[in-house]
Amino acid sequence: MIWHRSHCLREINDQPQEGGLLICQDALEVDLNPYMGQAQMVYLDPPGSSGNAFTCKLRVGKRGYESSRQAVQLPAYEDGRHPRDERYLRKIRKLIELSHLLLDETGSMFLHVTVDNLARTRLMMDEVFGEDQFRNQIIWSFQTGGRSKRYFSRKHDAILFYAKSDKHYFDITQVPIAKRGSRDNHMKRHVDEHGRSYRSIVSGGKKYIYYDDEPVFPDDVWADVSQMQQKDPQRTGYPGQKPQALLDRMVLSTTRPGDLVVDLCCGSGTALASAATNERRFIGIDNSPVAFAACRKRLSPYRLVCQAPLSQSGAMLDAAVLPGIGYYTVSINAYTVPEEELAGITRQPKDLVIEGMDLIDQWHAGLINKGVFVSYASSLREKQTPELETSLEVPLLRGTVAIMLIDVLGRRSLWTGTPAF
Ligand SMILES: C[S@@+](CC[C@H](N)C(=O)[O-])C[C@H]1O[C@@H](n2cnc3c(N)ncnc32)[C@H](O)[C@@H]1O
């Protein structure tokens, strides 16, 4: 049976583990008034100013997820035109001001920038937060990317760390790091009267003692977190994705379980994944539908409230509902997209034919009740589950049975067999 498109005010992912709010909209246009002064930590990783446009590599179908040889490149976001571009600078400033308003008095802000934008954004942060609230200019150094012979290769990002006020909460003991053995080799080794081994060094007339069983904490140069490798299991294909270990260090040192973490340019949702796995709540916002699709998939194990636009297109869905004892079985028979809508898309390989279930990247079955779609079951293409299920079960509760799907063009659509509104 051919299903028709439906609407909802929001989507809820019915999961027991707490997650947060996911919004696909310009962060500067979202009504965040209910959350002012509530965030314990804001991470902001805005677009840079290279003038480049970035695409997201989305694998296609079972073969794509098994071998990565079948994919499409979807437009994701664009950098500002130039580091001095007025529009770009105004936007960054507004995002910083909004972050400041969202923070609790004990809260922290981390602004992640490339060296091109460091000087200007540092001054903005001083103006908005106050110079006294500057805590660190963290250097995240890595070895990936190209090398230059015209100047020393640029192998770091800066992360500007500011406090909202002097009531700042910070607990470095939450983020111990591995000991770097070789660093201590030049020190003398000893054992004290309790049998504890330590190393000592005299510098400037003062003796420094380091016990071998004492934890070591990071300083402001983070060289122990590598960029994601090509085959990293975390990799979503979204451009600019940061490794979760980087975010874990910021989240764990500045927040406690249950606190609210906000990311106004959340991309693939790394800060949100860090918040959720560390039992913090989150609000993630991004105006790119492709970013929303990546986050929706990545955060599927958690309870989510999602607000994102539904696309209109010439796609058609053939589906069926079979009532059982205590549940409905919801099945997809076919999904088709008109050839002209697929025409402009960049494919790998170039002659890749995308048809049938390969046109779908994730789907969720649930019920629409009072304008809210609650998703009870999901099938997501992932490395571990490259093939989509064609049937899902939904509990026999009040509401209209519906399917939310996101296709390989990153388009999100809601469908029902009977009119829902
Ligand atoms: C560098 S990426 C963030 C990557 C992210 N930290 C991750 O780990 O995946 C920057 C993101 O900012 C988003 N963005 C740009 N302008 C925005 C705006 N006005 N509101 C919300 N998101 C925005 C872009 O769509 C892009 O996904």
C-alpha cells in the first residue's frame, strides 16, 4: 500500500537511557530562553574561514557499509569566506554571546578554532567573558593532514577555555592521563620508607618528587589525543568530526553527572556522544540536515527529543502494518526516488546505481499522537548492521502508526498509511 507524507511537531526516541535535545536549525534562531543560565559546559566548534565547502561521505547500502566502496558525497556545510569577513565575524561573536548567556555561574566554555581565527576570537572571548575568566589556550596537536615546505606545517588547533565566573567548577582529578615513562628517565629513582617508589630532581635549588603511583594530569598541550584515523570505528563521514577522547577530557573536568552540555554547532554530535556516554544531558544544534542525520543515528541508543524539518520530494513509500498480540509489525515494501532528484549527486564509484532499500540509510517505526512522533524501533545502517531490517515492531498503543526515514540524500520524511491529522 502506498503511504502518504505526514507531519509532526517533534520526534521522541523512546529509550530508557537519558540523552537530550537535538535541533536542526540555525542556532541563532532557536528559542533557547528556557535554557538560559542552565548549561554547565558549552563546546563551540564553528566553521572556519577557509572559504571551502565541505561534504559528508555517506556509505550506501549493504555493500557500502561492508567495504566503504559505495558512497555518496552530500553537501554538509561551508566555511566563512575569509578570517576578516564581517559577516563571519559577526556570526561567531553572536554564537559566543549566546554561549555565555546559556552558562550557569559555575560553567565553562571551550571554543575550538584553527590558527587562522585564533587572534580575533580570543579578543572576542575576552570581551564577552572578561579577561579574568580566561583559563587556558589549549593546544591540541596532531600529526595528520598535509605538510608544507613554504612554512612549518600547521599541526594544531587551539581550544580557548573560559569560565563564566569566579565560582567556576573544575576538577582535573577526573581526567588522569597515562604516564609518559621516557619523560622521567633523567630523574633519580628512590624507594621511600613505606616502599613507594618515586623519582626526584633538583631544579633551581628546589627538590621535586614524583611518586610512580600518583596519577598524572594533562597540561595545556594535548598531544596524546590523535585525530581520527581513516578506519576509526567512531568515524561518521561528517567533515570536521572531532575524536570523542578530546571531548571527554573537557566534559569530565568541567561537569558532573546529570549536568547540561550544549553544543551550538554540533556537526556529527561528538560533544553530545561524550555527554551521553558520561551520563550528562545535552542540547545539540546544527543547521545542516546532514549533521542532524549523523547525530540521530549516532545518538539512537539514548532518549532524544528531536526538532528538524521534514523534506518534501517526489519520493514514494510502499509499506504495510500488521496488528499482532500487543504490537504492530510495520514493514517497508519499497521506497522510490525520482531519477531527477538523484541526478546531481556525487557517487563513488561514478556509475553507482542506487535503488531499492539502498536508497534508505535509517528508518524508525512508531506512533503519532497529538502531533508528536514517538519512535519505538529503529533500523540503522552501520558497520555492524550493514543491511536494513524490512520489518520493525511497534507497541499497540494509542496513535497512528508511522515511519520516519532518512534517505541517502540526507532527507528526513514522515509517513503514515492513514491520514494522521
Ligand atoms: C566544524 S563542524 C562541527 C564538527 C563537530 N564538532 C563534530 O565533532 O562533528 C561545524 C558545524 O557548524 C554548523 N553550523 C554552522 N553555522 C551554524 C549555525 N548558525 N547554527 C548551527 N550550526 C551551524 C555546520 O553545519 C557544521 O556542522
